[in-house]
Amino acid sequence: MVDQLPLDARPPAPLPRRHTLTLLVGRVTTIKLAYWAALTVVEALLPLLDPRPFTERFPLSIAAAVIISVVIFIWARIAARAIDRRSGGLSRSIPAIATTFAATAVVASPASLPLLLIERERSLEACGGVTCHPAALLLWVAVLVVGTLLVPAVFAGSLRQ
């Protein structure tokens, strides 16, 4: 029958199994949680380590966010390609990529909320209850985009074909 002839010479890729998806979700979630934890700790400790006013200290916040982001991108790339002893490797497929973004959005993104609280406090620093440092909130938005979109994109793009 013509309807049952394959259109592609290669066989279809197998669907991800439960242990493979568990490995994927675990790796991506761990990377994202580490990202938010590192950023939050740095932002919480920065005023204690550097007592200068916000405007003089803010470039350090940006530098720390960039450095932490680069380290996390490298970790995501390595983790996506690492072979697990029990589950094997992760391969790139639509379900794997969709799971990468879904897992990070649902499981790990709420971990950015403590950082939002810290950045909100920074935006009010020495202002008398009115936001006079919106750059602190913009930094949170930037790292939210990095953590929510770019980290999973680097991970998904680094999966084996």
C-alpha cells in the first residue's frame, strides 16, 4: 500500500522515555535554580561587602549578572551533552525541547522572586519610598529573560542531534 510507505529513508526517532525526560528536567531545573540562587546571594551580599551608594555599586551588579550568566550558559551546554550512566544521552527532539522550556518555566522560574524582592528594595534605596533607581528593576527583567529564555535555549540547542 502506498499510504504505508515511509517518506523518509531514516527511521523516526524514538519518543523520549520517562527516565530520559526525568534526567532532562532534573538537569535544566538544577541549572536554573543555581542561576537564581547565585544571583540572589550576590545581590544580597553586595551592599554588605560594598557600602557605596547604589549608583556607584550598580556596575558591580551588572558585572556579576553577566559573569554568572556566562558560567550558567557553559554549564547548560556541558550538561546537555553529558552522558548519564543509567539513562544515556539526551537527544534533540521536539518533545525534549518543549520539556526543557516547560520545566524551567514552571519549576524554576518562581525561584526568581526573591531576587525581585531584593531588586525592588534596591530601586527604593535612599529614595524615601519612591522608585528612583529603576535600573535595579530593569536588571531583574534582563536576568529573568536570560533565565527563562536563554538558558533553556542554550540547553536545548546543545542537545545531541
